[in-house]
Amino acid sequence: MSLLHVSGLTKEFGDLVAVDDVDFDVEDGEFVSILGPSGSGKSTVLRMVAGFEEPTAGTIALEGEEIVGKPPFERDVNMVFQDLALFPHLTVAENIGYGLKQQGVPKAERRERSERMLEMVRLEGYGDRTPAELSGGEQQRVALARALVNEPALVLFDEPLSSLDRKLRQHMQTELQRIQTETDTTFLYVTHDQEVALAVSDRLIVLNDGGTQQIGTVEDLYEDPASRFVADFIGDVNTVTGRVTDLDDDRALIDAGTGEIPVPRTAIAADVAAGDDVDVCVRPYQVSLRDAATTETDATDAFASTGTVLSRSYQGSDSLYDVDTDAWGTVSAEVREDAFRNGEDVTVTWAPEHVHVYRRDDEDRPDGGETEDRPDGGETEDE
Amino acid sequence: MAGRSDAGSAIGDRIDAITAYFRSRPRLRTLVVAGPPYAVLVLFFAIPLLVMLVVSFQTSEIGGPWTLSNYTNFLTSETYLTVVWQTLVISLQVTAIIAVVGYALAYSIVRFSRRTTLLLLLVILPFWTSYIIRMYAWINILQSDGVLDSTLNLFGLPAVGLLYSQPAVLIGFTYVWLPLAILPFYASLTNLDPDLIEASKDLGAGPIRTFTSVTLPMTKNGVITGLILTFIPTFGSFITPRLLGGTNNIMIGMVIENQFKSAFNWPFGAAIGMVISVVVVALLILATRFGGGLFGQRSQGGAEA
């Protein structure tokens, strides 16, 4: 039995479908992130689990028990708020002890458990200060301690790290992982920041426009994205447009403007049919560059185009090149060699087995329509 | 300055000169900025108060010999002290009623209403009508066979004839000061971060516990400000109790007014006024000690600390 089982979860605000039939499970001890752009419905999902919003339809079961309809103060979950929501009129110790006080835990035990929590988050001796006297990072730790001290079945995070600078955020990510392991608690973490989500999570749930795009481990999502949206949202990707000219059980012939290229069927989304317009996606690290003079460009077994190097940025072990290709416009390539100069003519190629092919669908892209603008919630991504 | 036109630079130079003049004389600068408000306070508050203090130590007419008798007469008279006590009781009752009614109103406006601006406007609207006219309207409502009684009759209920009773005075005061108290209540409630309420519930506190341990403490300053704005004018009021309370509900403000207007015993009136001022200021200091800052200048959480 999963610790948290969410099924058919839907939330409508008037005509707007904020969350549309979402299913997922969180196992005991897992660190799961809900990742999506703003307006994707991720915070609404979290607020429904916490009890601040009532779902329009669907069920939420915590430890096998249905919790929809229960008020927030009767749910065995605690939330770390985006703006932390520390009580400014209480000391740090009183903030942490607030939940225990509601449970009727005696004062001496409250103090002892608060102090142990402060130690856990490395803020020993901060108990008598007020939240206003702490730095942003310290306040994050207090908010975390205030949730953890109650030993809830599940801790919810509503993008609490988004206000921190990059360095502190990375530090807090590691801290979160350490504390999660030490306390053996289950974390459900909502964020729009793929960097945070990739760094800390065991599994990711990718939401867009209120619907689930994909659920899986970081590797699953990166290596085998279920949609162009996921490919684009998790990591960087090149997308070129093409058309499926022929399709059978083993392979498809795809014409991306450089002739028909056979692509293995496993690289092609299930709903693609012959004749469809498709997006062909490839990660920059799968793209190779060659000197234009020494290679022939009319290869029939790989995607290839000539082009000119636009820019090069050094990334430590790799260099990232932007190449203006004749066939597809700008393509990024992440390669080991750094022999190419700006303005140099090169050939860009990648192997057909490294692509992911999705049916072309304009609603699917992250930079496309915002959720708020959708005229009709009933429209789904298939039509 | 280099880039200016000739005319502009002439004015600019003068401005620069004036700025430089004041910059080198910080005391003069402070005087120019803070002087006018202080002048007004001294002219219309401190000097009259001083005059009143002087007058209160004089015998029955101004310019007469010095005496303490005005104070001793007042402080030893059981009649007057009873009136002071009665005034205190009524003021506290009004303050208590306004605390409950006003807070509930402000809370519902903030938490449950979408038409906040409209409702606030309605709350403040009575201020546009003259105080006296509103009091006469209440006389019309409360007198025997008035609007209240005839409405009660319609529903087959007995008439109450509230005018010239203590409830009438309480109703009048509540009506008059409610808008004044609601504004600070409202301001403090809108400043309250709704996330704090959610955090409290998330941590296991029900609605009542959340109200007593988060909402109320977080809005304490606004509440105290509102209550002070109610208590002080009620304590010194004389029109409302005269019009709605008749002769049975004497308040100390009426006594003072009487000394000046009918009895022409200004020194005695001044002495009572001084005593009452001292009592009210003492209560104020007590309230600010208790409440953490009049008008909220000591902010929550000690951000300046």
C-alpha cells in the first residue's frame, strides 16, 4: 500500500480546470517532486493534499485512509510554505513547538523535542530568537523543523527554496536530502525549478495544464521523455520538424527536410501514424559536429545538415556550440572537441536511435498557451 | 552644474546655495521641518492646557486668589465621584461592545467579503452626516412609540421605550464610535498574512485555537488602537448622554460642560477636566504597556531590534 494514493484528482475553479484527472502514488520514505511551469496546477494538487482546497472530484488516501473532506488540522501532513509563514509573534522554539502544543504535548517534552529538531537542522541555541532575527536560510530551517517535529506521515513543500540565492539553494537541497534520510520521512515537493527537482527527487511527477505528463525517475524522464513537453522541460533539447512518410512495426521513415531517414519504432511515440507531422527531439549531447570539408552531407542513415558555428561556450569538460544549420535553423551541440571557431562551416549530425519523435501538437510546448488562457477546460491535448 | 541653460543654472545655483546653507546647519534644518507642527501643538494644545491648569487653582472667578479647594471639593464629593465611576463603567461597557461587534464586523469584511471597499465605505458613510442630526435620528427611533417600538408592535412584541435609559446611551455610543474602531481593526486584519492562518491549521490547530493564538495576537496593536479611539471620546462625551440618557445617566463630561456653560464656575470645571485628563492619560499608558505600542509603532517581531 502506498503512503499517499491520489486518484482521479480534479479541481475546477469556475470554468478553469486547474487540475485535471491526476493520479499518482508516493511510497513510504520517498522524495517525490511535482514539477511543472507556473499555472500547471502543481500547487493546487499540494493544497488539496494539505486540505486547503477541496477537490471537485477524485480521492486522496493517506496511509490507506481517505482524507478528502477532512480539515487540514486533522490530516497527518505538515507543509513548508512558500513564504515559510513563521509566526512572527512567537520565538523560534515556540514556532517549532506550535504543532506539539496543539497535540497536547507537555511543555517540558515540547522544549526537548524542539531543541532536538533545532540540532537536526543545525540551529542549536537559536530557540529564544524571533524569526525576524534570522537570515533567509535560517528561517527555511526553522520552517522545516516546525513541520518535521510533529513526525507527520508526509511533509509537503510549496517551493520554499525559490526565494534563496543559487548557492544557498543548492546547499539547502543537500540539507533537505540529509534531513529526509535522517528522519526517514516522506517528502512531496512542488517546484517549477527543474534543477532543484532533478537534484533532490527519487521520482518526478511532471504536470502541465493541470494534467500529468509523465511520472518516473529522473533518468526515465531524461532518457525517455513521454512527450515533447517533458523533453523540453527536463533538460535541454533540440527540436526539428519532420513528417512520417512510412511506418511499420520496426521503424519509421522520417523526412526532416534532409531526405527520408529510418528511425527505430521504439523512438517514436505510440500515437504517431504515417503521414503525421512530427517533432524530432534530440539532446545536445547526442549531436556531433564535424568539419564540413571532410564529411559528406548526403548521408541517408543519419540526420545531417551543414551549417555555420554561431557561438561557442566553454562548459568545463564540454563545449556547447550553437550552429545555424541550413536545414533546421539553430541547433545546439554539446561536444568534447573545441576545435571549431565562430563562423566556421561544420556538419551537424545525430544518429536516428538517439531521437524522440512526437506528434506535432502546438498546445504541448512549455512556452505555449498559459493555463489561465485556455478558453475551455474540456479541450484535451489530443485534438 | 555644467549642462544647464543660463536661466536654469541661475535658479539651480540658488537652490544649490540654499541646500548647502541648510546642509551645514542641521539644527536649523530640523527646526524648519519640525517647527510648524510643534507651533500648532504649542499654540492650540499646550498653552490652553496651561491656562486651564492655572485657572483650576483659582477661586470662583478668574484672576482671584489661589486655592486648592476646586480639587478638594471635587475629590471629596461623593456625588461627583459616583458620576466619574458611572462614566468609567459606561465607557468600559461601550469599549467592550465595540471590541466584540467591531472586530466581528472587520473580520467578516476582510475574510468573507469580495466587496471590501463598498462595505468599508458604508461603514464610514455616517461620518458625512452631522453628529447632532444622527443623535436626533436615534431619539426618533428610541423614544416611546418611536420607530423601534412600532416595529416591535408589528411583530406583536411589547414596546420598550428605550430613550433616556442606559441602553439608549450604550446604543448611541456604539453607533457613533464603531466606524472609528473598525478602521484600525480592519487595517490590522488585512496586514495579517493568510498563510499564517493556514500554517496554524496545518500544524493541527482548529479554528478557535488559530484565532486565539495567531489572529488575535497578530492584530493586537490594531485592536488596542481602536479601543483607545473609542474609550477616550466616550469618557469625555456630553452630547450623546444628554440627548439619549436624559437626567438619569449623568456622565462627567456633562458636569464639566455645565460648570463652563451654566454654572459659570470655570475654575471648578477646569479642575475636574485636569483630574479626568490625568486619569485618562494614566489609563492610556497602562494600555500601551499592556498592548505593545499605541498606533502600532512598535512593530511585531522586533524587526528594528
